[in-house]
Amino acid sequence: MSVTMSDELFASLPSGIDICYQTFGDPADPAVLLIMGLGGPMGWWPAPFCEQLAERGFFVIRYDNRDTGRSTKLRQHRVGRSDVVRAFTGLPIVGRVSVPYSISDLAADAVGLLDHLDIPRAHIAGVSMGGMIAQTIAIEHPSRALTLTSIMSTTGRRTVGFQNPKVFPVLLSSAGRTRDSYVERSLKGSKVIGSPAFPSDDAMARDRAYETYDRGWTASGVTRQMLAVLTQPNRTAALRGLDLPALVIHGLNDPLVHRSGGKATADAIPGAEHLEIAGMAHDMPAQLYSTYIDAIARTAARASDSAER
């Protein structure tokens, strides 16, 4: 089966944000909106994954969040490492800096993209920060979400989904000022958060890092997104009120978002399927593509079954 892949396109939202996106498959099929995590452009949803998902009968949409890839960069909001430290410790961010935007704003970007594509409802799937955005869409824009898939994410509650201290040196290290220094830091980070049971190809990881940098990576953009993550609300109570098929996937070896974040998410959402994977950490290994796709399709089928009743 041949899957049609669009060029990179742009949606100009009423907010003034331009979102770069790409689609796979037939627009007549049910839509799946894929939302990536912190600092990740849409290419972190690899084309082979998107194509395989489209082959299962879905119209797949991937996009760059604001401050990543070719979407709008909000460079007018100057932020720094000290702001991240204050937000992480729960201290107020005072003085010259305020939090530039929230997880709710990122969710509104996603809904704006669906509006641009004239898609009333979609299956929503997000990874890490993208899972937080996906959860927020389901909570704040319930009419737009057919299903929710939250992968290696958490509820926003500070006592779950915490980080292993070993990741802090990489998270807070400088990427330097050159393309090559960024790539080398990226590869070191991949080693720290990569899945021990599903090793990635080093050459592919290097190519992805170069592509990420070349498509518009900015350190300040990552910092602004990190502030949105660190200042997000606890969604636990709101998740308990959801009424849609939901899937929560988490790796048992995740050092960046502890598995307790996935468990808390699944426990909060009524009827959620909770899929924990041994040997998976905080990445999406190619060896697990079929596992993710089968689970997303299974969740979508639950929505179809409910609609037919």
C-alpha cells in the first residue's frame, strides 16, 4: 500500500502563531494528531512510523510545536537557566521574566491546526510534553478528541513522573554554539534516556540530530517549553472527568518521566488502558513501532464501538 505524504505546510493561526505540519494518508480517513515532546520537531515522529500508522487506515498529522522546527519562535520572550531552576523548585519567576506560555496555549495551537484542516475531531496522541498537551486537549477541548493516547507522560502532579538525578547534568548542560556541538550533546542525551532493551542506530540518531538543528532548533525555545512544563497544573481531578477511550503507554525504565507518571495518568482516567513496556525508557524505538500502532488502533476501535452503540 502506497501512502501519500504531503510537503511541509503551514497553518497561520488567529493567535499569530504559524504551525508547520505534514500529513500522511487519505484525508477521508479518521485523523490522528501526533504531538511531540520537549524540544522535539515533528521529525521525531519518524516518517516510517507515520506511514505505518496511515496504512492502518488513519489520516496522520505531525507538526512542530511553537518554538520548534519551522513553527513560530517566540524570541521576544527572553528566558534563561535561572528561570528554569526557579520554576523547578517551585519558586515564583519574578523580575524581568514571566512564563511565556502554558501547556494550555500549546493545546490551543493543536486545536487551531485541526481548525485549519477543517477536522472536527481527531484521535490525539502525544509523547512526554506532547502527552501533557494531548491530555489538556481532551480536558479543555473535549469535543475535539475522539481518543487520547498519552505516552511516557504524567499528570502534572509533582510527586509522580519525577526525573532520575542522573539526567540533570545532560538536561542542564549547554549545547554550545555550533551545529556539531548541539549534535554531540544530543547524542549524549540519547544515551542517557534511550531504551536499554531496544538500542537505537547511532547513525540514524546522528542524522536526526542534524535535521533537528537544521530545521530551526533554538536553546531559548526549549527553555520556554520547559517553563510551560514546570508550571503546568495538576490535571488529576480533571482527568477523572474524561469520557473517551484512553491509552497510557510508559516504559518501565524511563529515567526522565518516572513510570509513576504513567500509572497516575491511567489511574485517573476512567477505563484507560495502561500498557507498561519492560526495557523501554524515554524514546520511541523502531522495534516498538508496531506495538504503539496496534495500541493506538485498538483504542480508536473502542471509539468506533462506542459510536455504534
